[in-house]
Amino acid sequence: MQILKQQANRCIGTSSKAQFTVGKIDAGMAVLLTNENQLIEFPSILLPPGVKSGSVVLINVANDNEEELRRKNSFEMLQDAIFREFGSNEPKDPVIKVRSVTQTSAVIEWETLEISKSKLLGLILYKNGHRLPIPLPTTLEVANKNNYCKVSGLDLDHEYEFYLEMCTSSGEYKSNSVSLKTHTLDNLTGICVSFGLFEEPRNTNNEDSYSDENQNNPEIDQLKSVIERIGARWCPDINIDVTHFICKIPSGDKYELADAYNIPVVKPEWLLACEADRKLQPAISYYISK
């Protein structure tokens, strides 16, 4: 291309036209010869029809400033669009808090994760600076739906520090640190129970009857009063906060779910013993037989 420009300046002054003699046309390329016997290769498809070896051609070379400006503006607009879509908002550091604490466990909860256009690669929970081998969600949808993690096997009356590391396609982001202290045996506020069947349902074909039988059960009402006196909680459903499942009949959907989640299934006497001794009682002594 530099030869074209030099030849144009030599032959026609300020004109952009240059004169060449066609030397050879082969395999889609033409060999052009300048008046100074310089050779250049030129695509034969751009030559006029009927050109052959020995033909003299004029080639016009010029800048298309208008098209050049259009392409430049188009490229800059594309860059701006890509930046606005993917580069203007980075993922935010996760925020965690302590959801519940017992004598030997704790539930850590995180707020809705915001990662913009990045991809979530994984979550890692650290306890006292050490990575915990706990499987956590690897997709944003699951992580924002099940936004909690239960840590078991903690020591009684012991302080711990936790933080969450979020791994994304844009990098790693560390959460705030939260501190907690596990309860002593005489602290019963971490207990959260759910109730199962206390008597055989009258209509075994109707699943709704399982819950209806417990609605006005006086024994359950008494146990709820005990829960209130010791500062504990009760939950109508099985969830991550439930520490014990109390029932008399080992049957029903809630019982099956508690058994699947390895939640201790105990007799009502366990809760009464906790209140009487004013400390947490071993659940093993009150397990209900299947």
C-alpha cells in the first residue's frame, strides 16, 4: 500500500491515481509493475474485466474519511455498551449475620447476594480463619433461596468468628465477620421445637387431619407454655432452626422430614425435664421408638 501511495505521488502529483503494468495473474493474485520496476501483489478480483498480462491499469487509492468516522463511532458505542452492561457494576461483598445459636451449633445467614453480571462459582464459610468442609450453593438462585448454613459440632460456652467468601467470575469477595458464643447448658433460649402427632388421627386417609388433630391438643398447649417460660421457641414447620421434634406417635410427614434431617425426635417429657432441671437435657434418654 505504501508503494501505491509513492507511485501515485510520483506520477500524478496530488492525485490518488497510480499507473501500473500487469505482469502476471495467477491464483487470484496479480503482480503489478511500477515504472520504477517495483513489484506489488494485488487481488485480481479488484481489476477491471478483460485485464491480462501487459495491460496498463490505473489504481485509485483514497481514504474514506466518512466511513472511517462512522466505524470509529460505532466501535466506541459498542465499548460503552459493554462497559455499562458488564463493567460498571461489580459484585458487592456479602453480608452475613448470626441467625441462631445453641449449645453446640449455630446458623449463619447471608443477605441477598448481588453479583451483577458475574457468575457465582461457589461459597466458602470460614470458622476462626479455617475453611469449613460444608457444601454450600454454587448457583445464585439457590444461594439466594437457601441463604443460610448450619454449623454443628461446636463446643459449649465457646467463642467463634465466622466470615463468608464468595467466589465469582469477577474475583473473590469477603463478607463481614460475625462473632458468637455458644450457650451454656443452663441457657435454654436456643431451643426451637416443632410438634408432631400426639394421638392417632381419626381419618388416616386425609393428610390434613394430621395437623388438625394437634390444633386443640391441651398437652401441646401446656408444652407451649413451658417453651415460653424457659425462653425457647417453637415452629409450626420443620426448618433449619428446629433443634428438637416432639411427638408421641412416630408417624406423619413432619416426622419423616425430621428423621431425614437428623433432628432428634423426643418425647414431651424431655421438655419438661429441661424446665425442671433448668438446663439442657440429653436427648438420647428421651428418644421415641419407631
